[in-house]
Amino acid sequence: MVNIIEMKNIHKSFGGVKAIRGIDFTVGPNEVVGVLGDNGAGKSTLIKIISGVHSFDEGEMYIKGKKINPRKHCVKTAHKMGIETVYQEKALAEKQTLWRNIFLGRQMTNKLGFIKVKKEIDETQKIMRELMKFRGIGANAESYIRTLSGGEKQGVAISRAMYFDSDLVILDEPTMALSLQEVKKVLNFILAVKERGKSCVYISHNIANVYPVSDRFVVIDRGIIVGSYNRKDISLEELNEELIQYTKTKTQQ
Amino acid sequence: MTKIEKRADQKFFYKYTSQFGLIIMVSAVLLFFIITSPNVFLSGSIYLSFLSTVPTIGLMALGLTFILGMGEIDLSFPSVMALSAFLFASVYKSTGNFLFAFLSCIGAGILVGMINGLIVTKIGVPSIVVTLGMQFLIRGFSNLISDGTAIVVPLRGTISQQIFAGKLLGIPVQSLWFLGMSILFYFLLFRHKFGEHVLFAGDNQESAKMMGVNVDFVKIAAFSLMGAMAAFAGMFDLYRMRTWWPTMGEGYLMMIMAAVFVGGTSMFGGEATIFGTFVGSFMIGALEAGIVAAGLKGFWTRFIIGLLIICAVIVHTLIRKRKK
Ligand SMILES: Nc1ncnc2c1ncn2[C@@H]1O[C@H](COP(=O)(O)OP(=O)(O)OP(=O)(O)O)[C@@H](O)[C@H]1O
Ligand SMILES: [Mg+2]
């Protein structure tokens, strides 16, 4: 089976800042890849190139074996190719309702582009019942995002990704605002993705969370990949030790 | 009332507090006029006159509501109105063909809006600066090509005059156009993909992009729509006056901004109200005409409009704060 993502020697700069400096990154079929690295290492930039938010300056990218033209690749085409992303920034709009946030960019419309409001609201209620499992704290499909708690917002962003069933789910720091119980739900979601034969990229600073659900770990430092490990070859303690080593060499430089 | 009904009732009031506030304000203004000059304000003719003048303000206010909902601003539309109306007047005068005149009028409006949008999105100049420049540029341009002289257009008695400045059952048709457009804009803003994208772009541009909204396209389209509405309003004024004059549109900028703000649309983007703009247009348009009709001296107009704007935006802001 062909790899979901294959990146070769990818470069990306923002003005003078070289965020990604020649990265080779692959995500295999039915593989969960944990991405680790310091603040500002380039993790979010990497996944935003995959999800079509940023284009890349140099290198080659293949999605499901299809060569990607960086000028044409965008969020819409990534969605169509079955890539679903939960961004670190959550990508929600505060003054808009929950249901509009869920379906933004993928509205259910008639031929003229008018939104089927009732259908979207009904569907959102279903999502809240079955995926978010909000315990009736007063939030409903028509609540404004600004009235939700941090964890609830995170829940909305994650359920949106769960709802649009996809071949690759990318999660960028999805557990930041969550309680232990909620973290467990996210980890179970990742395991469920794996079970359904799909792939996942999971970014987190919490190695204890990443370790048990990932097949492979990739460590990024200042825009390049400095380490790659299979879980079956390394224990959590050893991985931790490796990461500490990277930080040490960095501070010595 | 059962408990649940009562809660739903409160929610209804809660949701529409701004709208209620607006209606109360309009009623207060009306009452003030009726008391100060009953003979004018208890007869129907003043209201009929509002119905033919307010739509010019209202059509542009609808366009501006989209622009503000998107977190942008447009200062160029009064000049666009003049340029578009000039094109209509001169094309109509030389060809006598309504369709040519109409297309060049609306086309020019869309074109200027598109240029505004392109400079804002592709170059990144803030819209307040771009449209400030464009306001002078377009005014100067229309003065240049018109040589600064007025044009009398032979529109009297044409079928198109019946459609754009006639009367239907005694009601000025402009008001029906405005009503129809308001309904259309309501559905466009709150029920259509485009309107949703406008509000998301005004709320959180980065999030909108991450969810696949082509923010640049949305902005260019909204500025073009504003241009088209200015052109449309220019055409209505032309049909009403049957004369184009070089200063056409001057004085509308502040009035129309006032109408939109009094209506309750905020200038921070992400939120907008078509109902508010509709009522706000009538309020501002009627005040201007009403104060004069009431026999008050002209400078009272500014004083009272100013007072009203400040009260209205204070109320809207307080309501918005309480909802948060
Ligand atoms: N849109 C942007 N414009 C300019 N610079 C950017 C942009 N996005 C990221 N950068 C820069 O690129 C580098 C990598 O950022 P990135 O967000 O990818 O890091 P990260 O690994 O996700 O960090 P964190 O763990 O803190 O989320 C940083 O130096 C950042 O300042
Ligand atoms: Mg990041």
C-alpha cells in the first residue's frame, strides 16, 4: 500500500525565518506518527504544509502517491484528499455559533449555495451527543464559541475532525486544555483511527501521552528531523533520555 | 406560563434586545416629531417622501454592513456613486439604451470595488487607507471626464423610470426595491455560504483560512458588492432627480456610516445586522428630512443626529457586553 504522506527535502521560510530546512517525512498506511520537538521547532509549520494552509518553497510532496503542486495545494484540496486537521489554534471563530464552526468550509447547501440551516443544526446536535458527549452544561448547537470553556472549545475542534471521517487525522497539541478524563478520550480516538485502518499524525509535548498510541516517533529540532524511532525499538524511558540529550546539545551550542 | 415557556420567552427577548432597543428609539424620535410639529407628522405625505429618499441611503448601507461585518471599511462609495451615475447619464444620453447605461453603471461600481479589494488583500494596505485614496481619485476622475458640469438626462416618461422611480399603489417603488434588497441581503448574509464566509473572515481570518475559506476572494467579492450597491443607489438618485451633478453623493458617507452603526453593526467585524441597518437607514434618513420639516433650524439636524448616534452605540455596546 502506498504511503499517505511522502515529503522529500521540504523547505519553508517566512520572510527571513527558515522554519523548515530540508525535511523528509513519511506517514505510512495505517500508521500513527508521534511528532516531538521544542517550542518553535517547526512542528506546526510541517503539518500546515500537509493540510494546505502553507505552501512549501522547495522539495517534493506526495499525498497517497499523487505529486502535489505547492501552488495548487490548499485546505480545500487537502480536505478532498481525506486529510483532517485539529490545529493548535483550534481554528474556531469566537463570535459565531457552534454549528457554523463545525461546517465552515464544508457547508450543506442547496445548488444556489444557501445553507441548509436546520440540517446543519440537527447534525451538530448529533455530533454533540455522540462525539463530544457534552454533559448538558448549557452549551448547545446554537451557543456562541466565546461562551464555551477552553476544554469545550478543544472538544468542538476534535469532534469536527472525528465527524469528517478521513484517511489521515492530524492532531496538533489536541490535549492542551483538557482534563485527564478528556485526554483519555482523545487517546482512544487515536486508537480508533488506527483500528479503522486510517493514519494519524500526533503532535504533543507530553511524551507519556504520545508514547502508547504511536507506532513511530519523529523528533524535529530547528526545522530539521534529528531523530526517528520505532516504538518497538525504544522504551518510554529511553525516548525521554534521547529527548533530554537533544536539549542538552542545543544549550551547549 | 410554564417554566419552560417563560425561559423561551426570556431567551427571545434576550436574543432580540438590540432590535427592541432600536424600535423604541425610532418610536421616541417619531413621537418627538409628532409633538413638535403635528401638522407635518400626522399627514402621510412626509412619510411618502421618506420612502423615496431613504432607499438611496439604505442600499449603500446594506453594502456597508457586509464590509463592516468583514472587519473592513469603505470610504470610497459616495464617489463611486457619482462616477457610476455619470456613466449611466452619459451613456443613456448618447445611446438612449437602458441596458448599456445600466451595465456600464454597475460595471464601473464593481470594477472600483474589485480594485479596492485587490489592493487590500493582495498588497495588504488597510482598507481605510486604500478607500480614502480611492474616494479622492474617483471623485477627481469623474470631475475630469464630466468636465465638472451637470447633465440633464431625458428619463421622464420612460418605462425604466416607472421601474426605478415610479409609484406602485401610491408607494414610491424605490422603497420596494430597498425592502426587496434588504430581504435578499438578509438571506445572503445569514443563510448563504458567502455571508457566512464574510462573517468568519471578519471574526477570525486565520481560522477561516484554516477551514478552507478563500478569505481574499471573499473580501474582493464583498468590496465589489459594495461598489455595485453604490452604483445602484446612484442610478436611483439619477432617476429621482433626472440630473447628474458633479457633487453627487457628497454628504452620504457619514450619514450611511451612522445608519449602519445606529442599527447595531459593530466595527470590529464578525457581527452584523441587516434588520438594524434597515431601521437605522430610516432613522437617519427621516431625521435629516424630519428636522427640517419640523421647522427646526438646520443645525439642529447635526446636533440631534449626533446625540442619537452616541446614545444608540452606547446601548448596543452595553447589550453586547452583557451578552458576554
Ligand atoms: N505564519 C508565520 N509567520 C512567520 N513566522 C512563522 C509563522 N509560523 C511559524 N513561524 C515561525 O516558524 C518557526 C516554527 O514555528 P512552529 O509554529 O512550526 O513551531 P512549533 O514546533 O509548532 O512550536 P510549538 O511547540 O510552540 O507549537 C518559529 O520560529 C515561528 O516563529
Ligand atoms: Mg505548534
